[in-house]
Amino acid sequence: MEQEARAWWKEAVVYQIYPRSFADSNGDGIGDLNGVTEHLDYLRELGVTVLWLSPFFSSPNDDNGYDISDYRGIMKEFGTMADFDRMLAGIHARGMKLVMDLVVNHSSDEHPWFVESRKSRDNPYRDYYIWKDPRPDGSAPNNWGSYFAEGAWELDETTGQYYLHLFSRKQPDLNWANPRVRDEVYDMMAWWCGKGVDGFRMDVISMIGKENFDDGPVTPGKVYSDGEASYKHTETTHRYLREMRERVLSKYDLLTVGEAGGTPEQAIRYASNDGSELNMIFSFEHNDALNDGTAMGKWSDHGAPLAEVREILNRWQLKLEGRAWNSIYLSNHDQPRQVSRYGSDAPLFRARSAKMLATLIHTMRGTPYVYQGEELGMTNAYFTRLDQYRDIEVFNTWKLWVETGKVHPEDMMRWFARIARDNARTPMQWNRSENAGFTTGTPWIGVNPNYLSVNAEDEARDPDSVLNYYKKLIALRKAYPILVYGSFAPLLEDDPSVYAYRRELDGERLTVALNWTDRTAPCALFDGAGKELISNYASHKEGVLLPFEARVVLEKA
Ligand code: TEU
Ligand code: CA
């Protein structure tokens, strides 16, 4: 196989910060940019090389910053542009890079563009958004649903037309067919690159190329259709991304990752080695394994069995190798905590399984992404009362399914406790002081009570902690090119308990074996030969892997 092209964004380890929940520097209960700046040494010591911050731009926070009202302004709760400049200087001074969240499929309805657009049908900004006449009976232009459990169209009384919002009503979709909109976006991207930003995570970038507004198919039991055939992964989207590369991305040395989902074949379009669009994308397939195919989508009791997860992750590894670069992640601000979902957050197994999952993320082929708190083995909060939640997706889902009597409240609360995005948004657990050291005020969302045993300060002192295991893994990634550039080959593909695979590069071979279960499992892959790079057990039992045991062994091929 020809020498893989080297690139810093392939060798990176990216840490995602959700600023609202990371660190509050001024006691208002909301995380902020100075809070990030105050913890840059912690991040440098962890070893991560790139920070991806969820949106920190002006926003009414209907969707916690994913609804932007000024693309060149800093959200007032997060601080000022001077605070941003200080944070960026601090990141660069420590040899790290900053990736910003580019949310341009939609803006906030409080953005001046939309305030103008909705004033009249002939306003110069009207075509910055997607407006359609009602159907003859006055209903919405088509049967599409939003991703937040309601219709995708909102009637604007002033002009008697509906506007499209694939997310909340306060997140009107931008009209990318309008070249003025694309100019505005490219100019804004170049402005941030001029300030020194090192890349973009592109929010729902696979949806920007709407090609028609035809009704979609309605899954039995669902209220709205899924219009994705009209707007997701279209040729138009790829045309816009090639234009974006030509107009902006090609002019800077950036990490670009698209939140695209889709199949490996589609990923090869978005993240092709030919550099025509983006460096890499986030797949959703392993997250969507939650969906058990019912009308309720991800709201289910479905777990994450090894057979399903392994089939998905291995298929992505094999199909992309040599054709496109991959991202490897299990957590982000939209997903439940990985140790609760894929491992075990029972006290006996929490740390062990957290380390096993971390080993998977850092030994596969692709850029690893670590979500804030994952490195501590933070778990779901399992909120039991609706008033503990903050996410618009939860409240809209409750309205659509429980208030209409379609779903029993107990089922919905069980699904929220397991799967709601709020599980990833509880405050970062820094130490044992009140509110886990996140704030001296009242936190905007409840702190997970387990911060007394799961926190950065205690784990920094414990050589056997999840935190120190992440530090070792990230150091390995920097020390062994085989972890970045090695080929991938599955092993034991039908094993009921062990997830195993092999990496090879320049005459060396790395064998990785992960016991996905809380029981001892037979495994004959290791005979004592080779050099063990890392394990989450200090000693091993011949011929087996202990509960959630991870082993990584390097030898001559
Ligand atoms: O997420 C898009 C997305 O596909 C997921 O949000 C998913 O549809 C959602 O979690 C409902 O299950 C991006 C951001 O990551 C998310 O936080 C935003 O809410 C969303 O886009 C809109 O900007
Ligand atoms: Ca604050």
C-alpha cells in the first residue's frame, strides 16, 4: 500500500469542549471562555492537540448556541471578544489548535438577516431563508418533520408564508441556493481564519443542499415524514462543499470535520483523500444503533450489543482505508455518556470499562475525539424529573408523544434518563468542592452527584485513574505512528465477547483485544510474545480476558 500522506490533523487528538458546562469563571452558573482559558494547562497535560469548542457566538440559546444571532460576536454569557482572543492566544502558546463549530445550515431567528427577511416578501433578505406558500388548505408546504419532534415549517403571519426549520422554530434554515448567503458564510469563515482559528466542525453540513420540497415517506406510527431524500447528501451539497474549499478552505491549513452521518460510501465523497471537500466526517451509524426501527427513533431500551457496534465500526474502518480519513468517537454533546451506554457505570466496572472504550477510540484508524468528562469516566446523570432537563429536544418530544397520550410518561422518562442529550451536558467534574468545582454559583443544569468519586483532581493523583489512562493512550498515539497510519484488519469477528483487530505498518503488528462484557472471556490472541503497550489490568490470566479487559501488544509482523 502506498505511503499514506502524513497530516497534522490525522495525528491530532481532538478534545471537544461544550463551553456552557466546562468551567464557570464568574459565578453566574454558566461556563465561559475564561473558564476554558483557566484550564488550558489541564488540557495540555492530558496531551490533546486540538480543541473543538461548541458554538460560542451570540445566541438566544434556544438550542444552547446552535442558534446563532451574530456569527462575528461572542455569546454574552461566554464573555467578550477580548476573552476569546486571550483564550486563543493561550491555546496557541501551549502548542494546541482551535477548531470552531460552524453552524450555517441555519441561523437564529434573532439574526438580523432573519429579522429583515420576515418583514416582507420583497425584503432584500427574503431569499436568505426558505419561504413557501401554504398548501391550498392553509397547511404547511409539505409533511416534513423537524429533528426536534415537531413540524419543519412555521407560519409567519406577517407575510402569510411558512419558513423551513429542520431544527427548532428559532433555527430557520438558511437558503444556500442564494449565492449571497454562500458569500456571507465564506466571508465569515475567512474572518475567523484571519483571527487564527485552525479549523471547522461543520454542523449538519450534509443538509445544506436542499434540492426539492416534495413530501417524504411517513414511517408507520410517526406524525411527520422524513424529508431527507430531498435535502441530505445531495449533489448540491457536494457542489457547495467543493466551492467552499475553493473559496476558503484551500487558503488555510485547517482541520475540517463535517457532521454528516450517512454511509461509508457517502463519507468517501465528503472526506476523500483527493482533498476536494473536507478532511473527515462524523458518522452517526453507531449512534443510530440505538434506534430500534420504531417511530420513536432513538427513544428506546435498545442497548449497544458488541455484534452491532463491531459490524458498524469495522465496516467504516475497512471501507474508508486508503480512500478517505475517518473520525473515531463515541461521545459528544448530543449523545449519552459512553461508559453508561457502551460500557458499565456500575461502580465495580465503571473505570475499567471506561478505559476499555478509551482503548478502542485511540487504537483504531482515524482521528480520535475525546468529549469533555469522558477522560474522567463521567456517566449519565439519569435525571428522574422533567424539570431537571434543559434540552429543547426533550421538551418537544414530551409534547409530541406524552401529552398526546401516545407514549406512557414512565416509558418516556426512562428513555430520557438513558438517552437524552442532557446526560452529556451536566457540568464538568473538577473536584469534590460544591458543584464539583464547576461554579461558585448555581449551575444552569444539575451536577451529577457522583462527582465526589469521579473528578479530575482526585484522578490526577491516582496513577490508576481513567484520566491517567487517557494520558498514557494519547502519549502512545504520539509515540507510535502505527496507531495513526497502520492498516486495519478485524480479528475474531464473530466472538460473542471480545472485540479484536490488528494494525500493521512498516513490518510491525499491533494486536488489540477488548472484552466488551462484564464477564471473563476466552481469548487466545496473546502468548506472552511482543511488547505490551497498554492494558487496564496490571496482570493477566492465561487464555482469557478479564471483565472489560483491554490489551494492546506490539510485535514484529
Ligand atoms: O446535531 C445534528 C443532529 O443530527 C443531532 O442534533 C440529532 O439530530 C439531534 O441530537 C436530535 O437527536 C447538530 C448539533 O450537534 C446539535 O447539538 C444541534 O442541536 C443540531 O445540530 C442543530 O444545530
Ligand atoms: Ca460564567
